[in-house]
Amino acid sequence: MQRYFVPSIQGASVDIVGDDAHHIVRVMRMRIGQALIVCDGAQAWDGVIDLVAQSFVRVRLCGVRTEHPEPRIPLWVAQALPKSDKMDVVVQKATELGACALFPFVSARSIVRTGDATRHERWQRIAKEASEQSGRLRIPVVHRIQSLDDVCALFGQCARVLWCTLDASESVFHAMNTTVHDAPILVVVGPEGGFAPEETAQAVDAGALPVSLGPRVLRAETAALMVLSAWHAIDALRMDEADRGRNV
Ligand code: SAM
């Protein structure tokens, strides 16, 4: 069912405006009486269209949905800017895979070194659309382009910082499996040319753990997605084990 994000939900109905109202009426051609889902970033509601006006669609709220699509532990992705429009792919797929925040940053070997405001707006729009499509409760925040210093300043808020680099000896799976704290896990991925040694030294000084993603060299836009997928597998197995423990 179509899902639309609104800034807040209070009362028995909510008005959807702007591009989303246009999407409901002109693209989806939905009519009064049709069902959709509205979401305020904390809860999702089943709703039915009550009124289609010139500039808004009024949705009557029928009840809160019981769904838990958000990861138990927040996942953050810091991605050194890749070439061309590959950051679009990272934002879209990382959102589907449950990333809660994205930090594009300029690394020493980044080929792309700047981004204008329209790029940032596009990434945030892609995150919103991917959240709607994948049934998220929250739209991940795509931060403005950062420096490595900015990224290192985040480390103190994280349970673990997974610094993905080819020459690491620690496996990412082992590192994730031994992460038990509920604070965010930050995945940091380098550009096409990899991290410069002094960047890895700076990150390790700041508390990052260099990790290997296995014997194959993944594209810059694949690496974070692999880590997010692996984390869900590890977390699901842990939950299964905890459930089995409770049922014994
Ligand atoms: N020649 C580059 C190098 O030596 O790092 C390859 C860079 S790779 C195409 C782009 C980024 O993806 C890397 O900087 C790293 O963050 C991540 N990555 C790709 N494969 C990886 C692997 N097997 N282990 C760890 N990180 C990996």
C-alpha cells in the first residue's frame, strides 16, 4: 500500500500537501474511499481518503499500524563521495537496508570533491522515496557533505566504527558480532581509490576499527550495502537465539 510521510499527526485526520498530494491524485489516481498509509516518523497509520481538494488530500486515520521496520540499533553510513551519481545509489539502497543517517564526505582520494545544494536536496528526496517504498517509519537524514574531521567527530557517539579498508586483518563479521552496545554502528567506506594511509591513521587514533569485508574488492557503492545486509543477518540470528533461550 502507498505510504506518505507527514510532518506530524494530531487528531482524527491529516492533510497531505505539495508533491505528495499531487502524487496521490495525478500519479496514483487515487479517489475518495481509497486506503493508504501515513507516517509521521514515529508511527504509521492506516488511513482512508476523505477529501480531495485543489491543494491537499485529507486522510481519515483508522488506526495505528503495528510494525517494526526500524533496526534495533541505529546504523549510520559515512561514504567518501563516489564518482558520478553513485551516491544516489548508496542513499537509495542504504535507506532500504535500514540506515538511519548518511554522511557523505570528501576523502583525500575522492575524485568528486564538492556538491551543490541541489545534490543534497536530491539525496534527501531519494531517501524519502526509498523510505516510502520500503515501508520505513523514519526517513534517514542525509547530512551535508562533511570532511574527514567531521566524520571522526562522530565516533564518540558510536558503539563501533567500522572503517572498511582492504588491508585490515579484523573481519567485519567478527567485529559486528562482538558489538553489544545499543549506540549507533557507523560504517565508513572509502572512495574508488581507497583511503590514504594517513586517513586510516587519523581514524584509528579517533577510535575506528579497520575491518575487512572479505577477499573480494567491492565497488565503493557496494561496500556499505554489504555491511548493512550482514548486520541484519547477525542481528536476526541473535534475536532467534534470544527467543529460543526464552522458550526453553
Ligand atoms: N584500490 C582501492 C584500495 O586499495 O582501497 C580499492 C577501493 S574499493 C573499490 C572502495 C572502498 O570500498 C574501499 O576504500 C573500502 O572502504 C571499501 N571496500 C571494498 N572492498 C573491501 C574489502 N574487501 N574490505 C574492506 N573494505 C572494502
